[in-house]
Amino acid sequence: MLNNDFLVDNLPQCPNCLSRDLSSYEVIEEVMHGNDANLIKLSVSIPAFNCKCCGMDFTDERAEDIRHEAICRHLNVMPPREVRAARGNFSQQEFADLTRLGRASIARWETGTLIQNASNDSYLYLMSFADNVERLRERVNLPNSSVVTNFGRFRKITPAQQDQLRAESEVFDLFI
């Protein structure tokens, strides 16, 4: 059941006549997801509004969030608010640099523009634990490693490492 105090204090504006003289009610809505043979119906309870001035019935962004969360729950992935929470105190760019996920993808998942796939969802879930964040920080920084990652497609190798690799390649023999 919806908290009526919340609704009264946060009533939207009628999109037709811009009035705020509204009444609120709940409606059970069938949300369709998928296509053809994979089409499913999800029943969700959403807040709806009726404008007392023009008679228009409508829903707002809260209803859209509820619909989206129902689909995420059906797919067994985190909804946008949980994706935002998994990022913790990192900015989207810092989180993208750490995880090597695209910043634009993170933004789309957090706004509900796109639903992440199951493997990215699992990765996000693991990143919601501080010890996993620390493990990834250690892996990404690798200060004592012979190969240092610079967040690009290629590894950065120092001149000394290049000399060592050349020397090793010269004594390499392939036995057939």
C-alpha cells in the first residue's frame, strides 16, 4: 500500500493542464518484457494520479522506476539504485577506471536507460564489497610488477624489461 502522506507532499503536476489538484490511487499494471516466444507479463502495483481539474489519469517517473525494477528483478539483476550503491563513493569515471567498465555503460545502468547483462551484474555485485574493491585496486596498480598496466590496450614495458625480453628470446630454442 502506498503511503498517502508521501503522495500528498510529493504530488506531481498534471501533464495536461499543469494543475496540482490531484488525487492518487494504486493500479495493478501488466508490464510486458521480451518478445515473441520469450514475452512475459509482470504484474506491478504502481502509483497513479487523477487530475481533479481536467480528469486526466496519469503516472509519473516513480511508476516508471517501479516497472523497470520489476523487469530487473525478473532478470535477477540489480536495479539502477543498487548499481549506484555498488559504485560506492567513487565517481562514475573513477569506478570505470578501476573496473575497466565503460563510464557510459555505468551511467546507462544507473539511470535505467540500459539493463546490464548477467556477467556485468555479477561483477557489479562483487564490487559492492570493500575487500573486492581493495583486491582490484591492488591488481590494477601492480607497483612491483614487471609489466605495468596503463589502462590502455597495450602494456607498458620499460627499456630494461625490453632488453631482458630480447636476451631471453635470443637463447630460446624450440625442440621438435
